Amino acid sequence: MIRIKMKNKTVHKVTKRLKNRARIRKKVDGASERPRLSVYRSGRHIYAQIIDDSTGKTLAAYSTLEGNLDKKNIETAKQVGTELAKRAIGKDIKSVVFDRSGYVFHGRVKAVADGAREGGLSF
């Protein structure tokens, strides 16, 4: 009888995502004229921020914590993308590079990207 520990399975998923993230970050670099839109997805919340990698500063950020959005669904993730786009356009940022941080481009991560596009950002 084979027993699988859930802890090891979770550790495997996280290390796989971090390997994917490192591979993506080799290719994706945010400059001052085209910063990087980075997405982090936890079990309860979703965070998105626009980062200028040349200076190492966050230019705009928004999350479900800030908007008092309790549900973890696709509509909420889309709102995060739209609000982040509003803040970015207010700071005269129109074009970004999307960094999915090792997550599959599906579900809530895709909804953030769609919301940002609807908000006026291009990538």
C-alpha cells in the first residue's frame, strides 16, 4: 500500500512553480518605458503590482486586501486588474510586460490580465 503525504505534494507544487518563475524571469524584464506587471496568487487573496526593474521600485499596486474584496473568484481578480490599470494610467503608464510568476495563464491569473487590458493597459 502506497501512502502519499499531502505536505510533500504541496511542497512539490510550490517548488515546481518557483522553477517556472525563475525560467520566466530570465526572459521577462521590466524597464522604465515598459514596466513589469507581476501577479501573486495566494489561497485567499490575489495581488498585482507594476514594477520598474531598473530601479527596483513598485510603481503601482492593488490587491483584494486593499479593495475589501472577500471572495476569491474570477470576477474579483478582474476587478483587481481593472483597478491596477486605473492607477497605472494615472501615473502615465500605458504599456507593461505581464509576469505570471510561474502560475498557469488560466483562471484568476488570466482574469487579472483581462481586467488590466480592459482598464487600458497594453501588453
